[in-house]
Amino acid sequence: MRVFLKQSILSLLSRLGILDYIHNKNRHKITVLTLHGVMEKHGQSLWEPLRPQLQQSELESTLKVMSKHYNFITTEQCIGMLEGKVPVIEHALLLTFDDGYRNTIDYALPICEKFGIKPLLFIATGHIDSGKPFWFDRLDYALQQNMGSIISIEHEGVDYTFDATTRETLKVCYQQFRDDCKKSFNDDIKMNHLFNGLSRKLEIRSGKALSDISHDDDWSSTAPWFLLREVVKKNRIDVASHTVDHWRLNSLTEEQILFQLQQSKIRIEKELGIKCDYFCYPNGNYNTLAINLVKKSGYIAAFSTDAGLCDKHDDLMTLKRLHFPLNKTVKEIFYQFNR
Ligand SMILES: [Zn+2]
């Protein structure tokens, strides 16, 4: 019923020309989109994460729709336009990929290139250095190796249960667990400790760990430095910082924030031979201290997950982004981007 109502409203707005009007009204603003991993299950897939993944076919079909109504720009053009240093490109759109998954380069980049897109990739340098998967992927895999019943694990005196009767029940349960953790922990180092503690116990139970397969796992592996060097050298992608450990900056002390900002910048500049001018807040979280330290660390601009379009007078330290639309029509995309 809700879907039907939404479609009816969209049809009406479209017939009245309102969607075209707002799309045109915002032509001088910049749309920055957020994506993560891009992958679909294939013959060699050893597992499949519980969280939804964007498939290559979905990426391609949506880019095809957007290419008719938007002009894809680079990060340099985006910041230059916001600073008023380069002429405005109407209906400008920038694609950003968070977290530095290798599948961004292997699967998403070739599709982006079909549309002349040079995206911006945000990497957490500690994960690139260690080759270790993210803690949320580690626990996801560990839970899935213990499917079939209610999983109960004790960690530091607290019992945690996950309904792993079916993939669907586990999916709901794991999402809830992650949301609850984000809310209840104001210290990401402690949250990390819990995820890793639970994972370790489950890995002992099943005898299987994501780190055993992550080096050639398309879902969870991060892009190694040599691959990043190759694509940066060929001018196919821009790379910027997403901290060292992917910890939320508003959960850290001043010293810890500075380490995350400066160390990741140093690693990127040393390994890739580029200037690391841009930053992306993990989970979109920031506070005044974090903003000041981003500036102090020498970054020119920082991207958040606050929803909206970017405009010339916006604060470069908290640039807005929007989620990449999934299986949407032009009408739906105009509506989603211009609300
Ligand atoms: Zn992230």
C-alpha cells in the first residue's frame, strides 16, 4: 500500500513537472554518493555477508540512468567548484566508495569507467597494512560458520545470543546487534574488543576464521597497496583517508583522533606517492574537536554521511552525501536526491 501510494505521488509530481523543476533548480549543487562494496555471488564465492551488497548489474543499470541526467565529476572538480575556483558544471555528481574493499577496484571500477567516472576511494590504512578484515565482517563470517541453532556466547560476564536458525533470522539478529552496539558503545576500541572477543570464541567452536580465507575473498578483502598504486598511477581512481582503524572519531580522545588522522595521511602519501587531501568520517560521526583536528592535520575537505547536496557555501569539513540509489527510476532518483 505504501509503495503504491509513493508511486502515485511520484507520478503526480512527475506529471506536474515538479520533479524536473527541482532537479533543474538544484543544477548548481553537487550530488556526492556513498557506496561500499560492489559484488555478487559467483562460482568461487566461499560465503556471502549478511549485510546487503550492491551488485555489479545494479551499479551499471543505475549509472546508465544517472548518466543521462548528471555529469560525473572528479574529486578535484568537486572541491574546486565548492571553493569557487573552477567553473560550475551543472548537475555534477561524484561517486565515493568507503572502506577500501578490493572489490571496488576489481568489480566496480571497470563499470565506472564505462561511464567515464573516476571515483574517490576512502581507505582505512591499518586494514590495508595488516590485510585483516573489518571486525564486522569477521563476526558475520564467524556467526555463519555456526548456523543451525541459537548461538549463545559469553563475553566478559555478559551473555550474547544470536538466532542462527536460518540465514534470515541471523540477518535480522546481526543487524540489530550492530545497531545496538553503535548506540550503546561510546568507545569504539571497547566495541572492537567485543566484536573480536565474540569472533574468537566462535572461530574456536567452528575451527574456521575469515582471516584464513580473506586474502582471496572477494567480499571482505581490502585492496592491497600494490593494487592501489597501480590504479592511482593510471589515474583511474582517487584515494583518500578513512582513518587507520575505522573508528568513529567522536568516540576517541584528542590524541587518538590525531593519530588516526595523521598516521593514515602519512601512510597514503608514502605508499601511493600522492597528496592525501581528503578525509571521510567513519560511520559519518564527527564533533567539533574532530573537525578542528581534521583541519589541523592538513586535510582540505572531509565527507560526512549527513544527507543532502553540496553547495558553494558549505563547510568543506562536513560535506554531505547521499546513498547510492538502488533499482530506482529517474523519477525516484530525482525525488531521493532533491528532497
Ligand atoms: Zn566506513
